[in-house]
Amino acid sequence: MTWIRNMKQRNDSRRKAAGFAMLMVLMLLAMSVVLGLSYLMSTSVKSTCSANLLRSAQARYLAESGLQHALLVLRTDPTALESTSASHPAGPYYLDSTSNSYSFYAAQDADTPSIYYLTATATVDGARQQATMKVLRSSAARHPTTPGVLIDSGLTWLPSSVTVNGPYHINGDLWNFGTISGNVSATGRIYDLSRGITQPGGGLPNQYADPIDLPDIDWRDYLDYTVNGVPCEAAKMESRTFDRNDALANGGAVSATNLGGVVYLKPSHGTSCTLPDRLNFTGTLLIDGNLLLDGRDIELMAVDGFPALVVTGYIYVIDDAKVKIEGLVYAGRGFRGSGNTRKSRTEIKGGLVCLQTGYDFFLDGEHKLNYDVERCEIYDLTRASSGARLDILETGR
């Protein structure tokens, strides 16, 4: 009996050990299943997050592409953006044959119409992103007049009364009796008879150089013009003399509808207009004819992006005139003296463009041109739409 009882106890112990082992196996199996499911869920979440991030990044880049499209439209045809808004954007524009697309719209600043707020929205597989940009649009591109003096004629005699500090170019021959400190070039020969040419680095003047085209400046382009999205009109004056007490003097020509301060001087009779003593003028003077500088302490200053003078004929220096000009001067037939000009003084801070002559050989006195590249950067009003300038002020999301 004792033996049977011991066998029964041993069998009970074995059954308990087997049951415990089975329980451990089941627990380990359950834990493995839980861990496996957790890993699969984690992998799925990570995969979904990666896909979402990828779609979000693609949508972001597509929205930035939409901004580039909007910039192109703003540069070439800003009127096409006038009808766009957040509720009525331009688009959608689709990427290839997919359903991914972008759209954009623009809004103008209430106080400064030349400032545009561009917004582009893109969608990629349900992911949506937006990009924004604040842009200043100038109505026309600016182009610099690279040489300080640029003359489009066959022959020029630079007198001893003239000093040029800056580059000098003539589409023709130059006979120099004056002083030039800067690069000198000509499509023909250069005769430095006064030995007054000082080239940077001690080099020689550039003879038989390539021609340089004159900037396309026409006084008629300034009668009605557009700057930074604002339509403007030149003030018109019919007189032989621009009086220093006139309402258009002393900065009076610059206004909200004449941002360049352009004044068209039309001779009341004859072909010449006169600037007298102590005339102070800010803006651009247009003369289809000759301009007489007949006074002392005359000061002319151009508005940024505009020439100071556009004269189709001669600019005459009368007797002992004393004149300071800040800006680009366009003189169709150049500067010429009239009377006794031995005590005359002119100074240009900017540049000089002439169809011929430049400074007449018989001009006495003291005349100086200091080249200023910024003063020579003017709006190209002949290509206002295709050459518009865009300055990005801000970007965002």
C-alpha cells in the first residue's frame, strides 16, 4: 500500500510539473504574440508617418513651385492676378498625369500697390501645404550705363577744360586734350595728345573695341509712364524760362501721380528753354530742343531710377554759369559753350550719354564728371512688362 501511495504522489507531482510547464509555454507564447503585434503596429505607424512626411514634403515643394509660377505671372502679366483670391485662386495646375496639384492667388497691399502678397497651396495624395511670399514689383527693369561718358559718334575732341573720373567710351575716334581717370575705349583710334589718360593698373586705352549701344532713352517715354504699378504723368510747362520760384521747383514736381518728378519744358517760342540763377530742381527735365544753363548756383537732382536731364539738342553753358547735376544726363548733341565761358563750372555726379560731341572742344571753364553707377541705373520704360523687376521681401508658410 505504501508503494502504491508513493507512486500516486509521484504521478501527481509529474502532472503538476507538466501543467506548470504548459502554463509557462502558454505565457511565453502570449508574450511573443503581444510583442510581435506591438512590433508590427510600431512598424505600421512608422511607415504611415514616413509616408505622411514624404507627402507633406512633396506638397511643400509643389507649393513652392506654385509660387514660382505666380512670380512668372506677376513679372509678365500682373493684371492676370487681379481676379484671383483665396476663394477663387488660379488653377488647379496638375503635376503630370496625377491628381497632385497646386493653385495660387495674389493680393496687393492697400497702401503700396506695388507690393504683392502671393499664396500658393498644393495637395499631394491628401497632404496639403501652403507657401507665401511678399514681393515688391517694379514696373520696369533698371539698366546701368556702364561708361561714365558714352558717345555714339564718329569723332570727339575732348577739351582741356574737362575732367572725367570714370570709364569713357566712344563709338568712333577720340582726340583727348582733357583728363580721364578710368578705362578708356573706342571703336576707332585714341589720340591722347595731352597725356591726360590714366588707366587703372597702368594699362593702355582700348582701341578698336566693340561698340556699346546707347540706352534706349526717348523723352516721349516719360510723358506717361508707370512706376511700381502706379500710372504717372509728367507735368507740362510752356515757357522759355523755368523760374526758380515756380511751383514745380524745389521738389514740387514730385507727387503721387508723378513719382519721378518729370517736367516737360516746351519752349513758348523758338527751340530753347533757359534755367536761371539759383534754380533748385528735383526730378527729370525733358526738353525737345536746346537747354540753356544761364545762371549761377543751379542744382538739379534726379529721383532714383530716373535721368536728371533728357535734351534732344545741345546743352549750352552760358558765360559764367555754375551748375551741379546729380543723375544721368542725356544730351543728344552734347555740351557747348556760348559767350565767355572761361569762368563757367559744371559738375555731374552720374553719367553722360550723347549721340555726338560729348563736350565741345571750344568749351572753356572747368567741367567735371564723376561717374556714379547707382545714379546711372535708370528704369527701362520701353520694356515695362517683360523686364519687370521683382524683389522678394519675405517668405513664409
